[in-house]
Amino acid sequence: MLNKKLLLILFLPLLHFIACSSSIEQTRDEETTDDKGVYIFDQVPEDTSTITPKENYNNLQKYYLVQIGAFTTKDRAENFAEESRNALAKEIQVTYNIDVNLFVVQLKDNFKTKDEAEQVRNGIWSNDKYKDAWIVTVTK
């Protein structure tokens, strides 16, 4: 009698394990294969991005901007730009830069060389309020 109980105790968990593992495998197989037995990956949307051909990289132009501020709100950027127009007597632009998620305040002039931009920036540094002005390189 003891042997029968011992066999039953050992056999039931083994039977349960075998029954459960086969149903899990069957469910997994149904979810991941099609009728041909091929693994099905998640649906990937069609790539709609455009890649610039290598020869177009040579047509890109580089220029430099002097940036005098960056703000989280458009109102603060516009207020700073207006103060800067008066203080610096220069044309100022406010744009939203998606790369940094900030409204940037820059001189409107585009400079062809970094030296030109540095000369203007260094002149702006004479005003303590603009000691943080820096050069931004743009390639388009």
C-alpha cells in the first residue's frame, strides 16, 4: 500500500508537468507560426524615411549662428529677444529647436565662417548680460 501511495505521489506531479508543458508549447506555436510553420514577427510599418544619397552630402552647406539664449517658454524667449534687440541694436530671431526642446534666441545673421561668428560673439561678450553667448553650427 505504501508503494502505491509513493508511486501515485511521484506520478501525479510528473503527469501534471507533462500535460501543462505541452499545452504551453501548443499555445506558443499557435501564436508565433503561420500555417506554413514560419515564425511571425510583429508587424513592422513600412519605412517612409528618406535617406539622403551620398552625393547630396557634398551639397550641404555649413553656416554659423550666434545664440544668446534658450528658454522653455516662447513668452520668456520673446521678452529676452526684445530686450536684446534694444541692448545690442541687432536683428534677433526666436525659433523652436526640436533637438533640445527649447525656444532659442539667436542673432539673425548667418556667418559663413566660424571666425566671423566668433568676432561678433566676442563683441557681444562686452555686455555682461550676454557672457553666455555661444556659436551654433548649422548644416543644411
